[in-house]
Amino acid sequence: MENKQFTDYLKQIQLLSLPRWSELPKFDLYMDQVVSYINQMLEPLEFDAVTPAMINNYVKSGLLAPPTKKKYGQEQIASLVVIAILKSVFAISDIKAAFVLITQSKAKGQGYDYFVTIFLKTIHDVISDFQQEVVISQATKDNVVVEASNLVKLACSTVVQRIIVLKLLAKLETQQDTKEG
């Protein structure tokens, strides 16, 4: 039963569909609508739910533009989708630094679409590699060893990728400071 639930979960997140810039709401949304929209969209990933308090903190910290007449527009919604995904691994200060660099280099919506495309491709690639490894490994190992082996590989990959992302972010910030200075 547990294997089936895990396999079903992998299939479910492979089917995840995130809206592109042109598919985001064209009209402004109130806080409760934004929270509901984002939480429903990201539900298959089983992240912590986005809350109004979180959104208010993002606005206070300058990570998110403040609402206009208590409504959030397309740019803010796109930013919240990216924040909700990245905050599962990165500190808000790192996300804020990355946002500055990404949004400066891309046209409106282009950076968001690029992020969504890469995120969904990464889900597909990681799950495909994981499933292939399980099939290959099962010929020689029992299930517990296969799952533990894949757990170690995925965890190590996550740590290494986070370290490299943070180092790259620092490098890009230094380059940006040099251009401005």
C-alpha cells in the first residue's frame, strides 16, 4: 500500500501544471483570493500553505510589492508562486536577492515563464531518473535498500545544488554591485 501511495504521489506531481504568465488572472485579487489561488495550484507539492501573514511579511520585507487598494496584480501573484516554491529550500533573504537579479534581466513575465518551465522540467527529470534507478536497482537489491539509496542520492543532490545556487547568487550580486559602483 505504501509503495502504491508513493508511486501515485510521483505521478501526481509529474502532472502538475503551473500557469504561464499569460494564464495568470488578468484582474486583481484580494488577499483571500490570492491565498486560495496559490494554495490550490501548489497543493500537489504538499508545501506549507501560503497565509495572509506570510504575504504581509513579504510586503514588509520588500520582497513583494504592496497591494493596490488591497488587491494583488499579476506580477505579485507570479512572485508569490515563485516565493512559495523557493521558500521550501531557501531563506527569504536569498530569494529576495535572486528576485532582484532575475527581474532586472528579463522582460515582464519572461522570468516567471522561464522559472515555471524549468521547475516543471526538473520535476519530470528527477522523477524519471528516480523511477529508472528503482527499476534498474530492483534486479539486484531489495526495496528498502533501493529506497534508502535513492533517498541518500536525492538528499545529497539537494544539498549540493543549494550550495552552488547560494555561491552563484553571491557571485551575481558581486557583479551587480561592481556594475553599479
